Amino acid sequence: MSDLLAIAGARIFDGHDWHDDAALLLEFGMVSAIVPASAVPAHAAMVRLDGGSLVPGFVDLQVNGGGGVLFNNEPSLAGIRTICAAHARFGTTALLPTLISDTVAVNMAAIAAGQAAVAHAVPGFIGLHLEGPHLALARKGTHDPALLRPMDDSDLARLRAARDILPNLLVTVAPEAVTPAQIAALREAGIVVSLGHSDASFEMASAAFAAGAGMTTHLFNAMSQLGNRAPGMVGATLHNPSIHAGLIADGIHVHPAAIQIALQAKIGPGRLFLVTDAMSQTGTDLKELTLNGRTITRSAGALRLADGTLAGADLDMIDAVIFMHSTIGLPIEEAIRMASLYPAQALGIDDSHGHLAPGAVASFVHLGDDHAVRATWIGGAQVYPRPI
Ligand SMILES: CC(=O)N[C@@H]1[C@@H](O)[C@H](O)[C@@H](COP(=O)(O)O)O[C@@H]1O
């Protein structure tokens, strides 16, 4: 029995170019080549698809929940499994379960759950995103104000220790709640630092970028906006060509014109990427969820606290890709890159994720001509629908 698998019958987009009449060859969970369909080695096991396209799996750096689980409420191995499986249905093959501001105890449980997910090689799990609690009250969004606080030495030590046991660790902090020296120390430890939930001035945000923060969390949402004499965190992000920024493209969080303006600033270097900021509702009919004891209601494509504050997004990655293509007008290839290559680059995992070059992890999605997700593979194994 050969370990070589060939998948043919769909156009293949490798993240850069299209390949027609081609086959994707996989071996030991990695892409080994894309070859003409007529040149598939005779010993390869064949999977024949009936049209559509094969594209790189989506990489989502901000996933608070899915499949009925909110990570804050179930920071466990089982919780992570459920979240990863829920998002695979929508084309996501690599994600960071994201913890919204919570207590030290819940943060520690989340880190332990991440360690367990590594040990059990949960398909789709690539690390954690700890969003808070070192955020600014003035831009708390849906984060519980009682939990927000500045970073201290024990927080820094805990994050450094977490980085040692996780393949990737992303933290969202506000410059009001961390010092440039703390940002530099996080960066030095190999932690990716993103700025968000902040009312920082342009100057303060720029200083935090200079200290080592390389990313902005859900650009435009929960941050100081671009004003004429005060360009804020939005201005500091768009002004600095090296900064990556996540974007919630659900048609509710950010006006299409604001997205187009951000694209003009960021699309050249590919620094703008899609996140879902999904909560537990993904893949379910849930109408109500709970975060830190407060009720969030799902209605008309949005999730809101009782006072109307947006509380994450009722969004999955394929819908974000379709929004960028159909409503914003991006070519489908670029919309796909915003969900795969660009977030992989933002996290620094683009050697193995976000494209289908030889040596990349064999994580990819079969899309129909209508762009609906038909099947998903993670590390060479089909995870949605269940293997035939
Ligand atoms: C999980 C999470 O925290 N998500 C944030 C939310 O906190 C914030 O309220 C909202 C709108 O922010 P805005 O009103 O500043 O645009 O964006 C995101 O949904």
C-alpha cells in the first residue's frame, strides 16, 4: 500500500498560481508536488473530485469558539477539539483558540488545554491567542471591565512559560496596559504581540510597534480611530507598512469603504488578513451564548450584548472570503490569500502553512464552483466530511 496520495479532478490554486488538469500529490501529511494529471505515479492512491477547486486551508488567528463551545467557558482539550472540528466545516485548517480577557485561573487552564492539544495532535490546533486581560477600559468592547488590568511580572513569566510549551502564542495587549519593555520581552520570548482594545494615540501605538508589536487585532474595532490631528491606532497601523492587521469582514464590524481604504494601504505587501472572531455559535443554531456570566444574543447576522455592543462575529472563514470577493470586489485568489497566506505570514508560519508548495503541510479545502466548502483535509487527512 502506497503512502503517496494523488488528488485530481479540481483546479488547484497553490496560493500563488492556478494549475489546470493537475493533481496534488501528498505523502506523510505534506504536499510533495503538483503534477500534470497525466503524470501521476502509478503507485499513488487516487482521489478523484468532480470539479471545483482545491485551495490552501484557511488560517484563523482569532477563534473564540465554535460547535457550541466558547473557549472561555471550556478551556479544555475537549473544548479545543470541538472548536477545531466546527471550523473545519468552513475551510479552516489551522487556528488559534482565542481566550477573551479572563482570570489568571482561566488563563492557566487555557494554556494547559493548549499543551494537551499539542500532545494529542488535535487537527487544526496551532497554538493559542490570549486576547487580554491587559487591555484598555476605554475600548473594552465585550471584554468584562472587572477583568482588565496592567501586565505585571508574574503575567510576563506565565506568558514566557506558555510560549515554551506551545507551537505559537499570540497575545493582544493595549499599549496603555503594557510597557514597551514588556512588549520587547514578549517578542524576545518568541511571542507574537498584537495591539488592540486600545485608545492609544498614534504616537503611543507607533512606540509599541517600534518596541516589537507586529500586528493589530481586528483593525478598526475596539481601537482609536483615524482623526485629522489624531490618527490613532488605525492610523498608526495603516501608516506603518510592516504591520499586519486582522480584519472582521462580516459586513457589520467594518464599513466596506473602510475596508477598501485599508486594502489600499495594506494589500501591496499583503499585510491585511481575515479573522472570524467567531464565538461558540459557529456550526450551530445557538441563539444565545454566555461570556463571563453575561448573555450575548445572535440576531440578524450579529452577536451583541444586551446594551448593543458587538460581541464577536457570526462569521465563518469561507463567508469572509466570499464577502471580500463579492462585496469588496477582490479577485477570489486575493480573498483566499487573505484567509490563508497572509495570516500565516503574520504569525510567521508561512514556511509550512497558507500555500500548497512542496513541503507545506497538506491542509487544503475543496470548494465548489459556488465557493461552498465541499471537503477539508488537515495534514493529509480528510476531516470534513468524515473520511470516506
Ligand atoms: C470578541 C470581541 O471582543 N470582539 C470585539 C468586540 O469586543 C467589540 O465590541 C466589537 C466592535 O468594536 P467597535 O464597536 O469598537 O467597532 O468588535 C469585536 O466584536
